[in-house]
Amino acid sequence: MTHTTPDQPTRRPSGATVPVLAFAGIVVAVMQTLLVPVIKDLPTLLSTAPSNATWVLTSTLLSGAVATPIMGRLGDLFGKRRMLLTSLAVMVVGALVSALTSTLLPMIVGRTLQGFAMGAIPLGIGLMRDMLPREKLGSAMALMSSSIGVGGGLALPAAALVAQHANWHALFYGAAGLGVLSIVLTLLVVPESPMRAEGTFDVLGAIGLSVGLVLFLLPITKGSDWGWTSVTTLGLFAASAVVLLLWGVMELRLKAPLVDLRTTARPAVLFTNLASIMVGVSFYVVSLVLPQLLQLPKATGYGLGQSMVTAGLLVAPLGLTMMVTAPVYARLSAKYGPKVTLILGMLIIAIGYGAGLGLMSAAWQSLVIAVVLGAGIGLAYSSLPALIIGAVPASETGAANGLNTLMRSIGTSVSSAVIGMVLANTANHVGGVAVPTMHGFRVSFLIATGAVAVGLLMALFLPRRPQATKPQLRASSEEDAALERAHELLGGFHGRVLNADGAPVARAKVTLIDRRGRQAGATLSAEDGRYVLAVPAEGAYVLAAKAMGHGPLASSATHAGDDRPVEVNLALPGETVRA
């Protein structure tokens, strides 16, 4: 069950709220590719063996995967803005730890803390759902969801420039500075959400999930070094299966679990998460292949001979195109629904990788591949939070989006391991140095295409969006049109929020609660006081409203399938109404 805190009024979100949240997402996503330009030099820089140096990247992936669902649930319970600030603060500490060391163990500790910040992305999406009106939510979530790719793409040229012209520790000082800036902007601009989930934090569930994920992701990221059929690799996979199975049994028995597995098993959530894994696989392949192809010397016969910085700039449009795609997604999704945009995005990704098989002979061709893939991945990533949010109660958006982000992380981890193995097994050894081959690059692109095909199949199983059955209504503004389209498509309660004088109240929080005391929906009223709330089924509900300067109001409301508006007057006691 979810409730608002009536004695703790929240600030209204400003026009800068969405850009600030998206900036936080970009900052934490930078951590994933921050060290890519210097990855081949890490053993020398840290005075350690290559197999040990890989832990600098592995630790970030593992901690990010563990943190996302946990921070999402903590945000639902104690405040999403509070947990967002905590994630950013931990990242800053981790960046400073890494900046001040040149030895392996402290560097791994610092990188682990940096990966912890990945929980900021689902927290930002949850904040947007709680604060933004419906007509602005689609493009905002699309931008936030794409930030993981935007940050990764933009970090490559920036990190390459710093690594080429300055001490490599400057990368971490820069990351810490970005984190501090994001914290300050969040404190100044982003209000706290009033939405809270009741219950306590599932400590045993968090421990079980963390152990199970580490046991699963560790052999994926290290399988190439240990051997995929080694006792260690197979033993960890088996242990992971046992731990996650026991964890699932425990979660099903709890009243307030870390992850509601019954909700996760809904087709809309299940197939979205499965598709997310495949999108994560496809995203990371281009990040691993193109920089290497661009930087290989021309003497190999297929390398493009570009500098580290130039290679980063040629790959950067991947992230920039994802950012530009966000408003395009919002328009497409409003008209056709997020399922269609997810399918369209995956088709574009498949076209990009398919064309890329024959576009590897010139630097400008890499630019074309990056732009096409950026558009497809941007559409796919933008669709995922909308599909999740449309399938879970508002009280579970943080945890549900955290789990979805985890699925993407699993995809990138699998991609990193599999593509690393492919490139290593197909490499030519020249003077004791393994040089990736064109055959390895093309096999990698084929694997990405196959992953997208599987993801496309998962997307086709997603439930269809309900079709409009009412005639189109006339509207006096774009905002009115958005509200009316939402009601046409979703059905449910609609009307206006009024004050004691009968005047409309803007930005009032309207919450729908079902007979079991669980939140079934929430929204903010528009400038003219109008609201639209979809209902999952006909029956009895409670409409709860709260606005700045007004006490809370709760009215019992029964949805009987007709279309009469329900006006919520904040000056009157609750009464029974029928919608």
C-alpha cells in the first residue's frame, strides 16, 4: 500500500527537474565506460597481471547490478530523491578513492562504490512518474532511460581526450566533480516525491539477491579467464541457481518483499524484462567493437588507424542520437504505444548491425553505424520504463524499474563476456600480442543481431494496448488533447479537482486506492484542474486528493463502466460517487 505524507508538502517540479534528473543518469552511466580508453594499459598502470586488472571493470558491473533493485526499493520506502542523493554521494566517494590510488585493491574498492550509483536511473524514473503530469511523462522517462546509453557514449571521447593529454587519475577527479555538481543541482531543483510504500525493508531478500547475482554475474564476466567448463565457473553457476531459487521461495512468502515476484511474473513485466536483456546485449556490442576497429593500425589490412580521441568522437553519436530520439519516442508512443516503439527500435537495431557487416572499411561508415544503432537503441530503451510503469502499482515503480535496469545490466555483462571471448578466440597473435580480426568483429555483429531477434520475439508476446472505443473528443489545447487521448485509451475516472470556491486546483495529487488498500494509480491534475486515472477493473475504489494549502480528502468511488466525470472538491468531506 502507498500513502502520501500530508503534513510534509513537497515543492512543485520546475522545468529544470527533468534535465537535472537526466544529467544525474548520464553522470552515473559515465562510470561504465570511463576506463575504456585506458583498459589495455591498466595492468601497467596498476602494476598487476591482466587477469587481475579486469576486476577494475568487473567490480563496477557487479555492484551496479546489485544496487539497482535495492536502491529502487529503498526509494519506494524512504524517498526516491533521498536515495538518489545517496547514490550520487557514494559515487563521488568511490571516484575520489580511485583518484588517490595506483594500486589494485583500493582501485577495486573505489570502482565498486562508483557502480553503486547505477540505482540513480530507476530512482529518477520513479520520481518522474510521481511528479509529472501524464502528458509530459513519456518524453521525460524516455530521456532518463536513454541516459544510460548517452552517458556511456559521451564518456568515450571525453575520457579518451583526458587520457591522451593528462594523467589518467584526472578521469576520476572529473567524475567526482560531475557527481558533486549533480548533487547540488538535485538539491536545488528536484523535489522529493510524496509517494511512499508501507512496510519494512527486506534485509534478507537484499542479501539473498545480492549473493545470487554475484554468483551469477561473476562467472559470466570471468568465464573467459577461468574457462567456461572449469569447475569454478560451473560451480558458481550452480550455486547461483540454488541461491536464487531459495530467494524466490522466500520472497513469495513475505508480505513486503524486496521484489514482488507475482507482479514480475505478469506478461507485461516478464517479457519487457526479457527484451531488456537482449537490448543490453546489443548496446554493449557496438561499444566493444567499433572503438577497437577504429584504432587498429591500417597495417593489419582492415584497421582504420584512428587516434584514441578520433575513435571516441566517431562513436559519440551513438549517445547523442539516443538523446535526440527521446522526443521522437514520446510522439510515437503517444500514438501507437510503447510496445510498438520497442518493436520499431529493435528492428532499427537489427538493420544497423546487418548493414554494419558490410560497413567496416572506412571511418565514416562507423559513424553511420553509430547513428543508426543510436536511434534504434534510443527507441528501445525509452520504451522499457513506460511498459514497466504501465504494468505495476505506483508504490512499486522504484523496485520494478530497478529490476528492469538490472536486466539491462545482465545483458551488458553477458555481452562483455561473450564478445570478449569471441574476439580473443578469433584473434591473431603478432609478437605475443593478440590482435582482433575482422572475422571476430563480424561474428560479434551477428551475435548482436541474433540477440535483437530474440528480443523482438519477446516484445511480440507483450500484451496489446487497449484500443480506443469512444469517438475522438475536441480539445482546446495540446494539454487537453493529451488528457482526453489518455482517457479514450485507458478508461476510468476523470474529472476536475476543485477548491472551496469551485475553482480548479492545478498540480493536486490524486491517488486511486483499491479495496485491498493498494494504490491502483496516481496522477497530478492539469492547469485547469482536470485529472485522468485508469482503472484495472470495474469495482469499488477510494479517490484520495491532496494539494498545497489544502487538507487531504478521501472519497469512496465505484467504477461501473460508464463515463460520467467525478469532481473532487478539496473543501468538502469525502462522499460516495460513481464514475
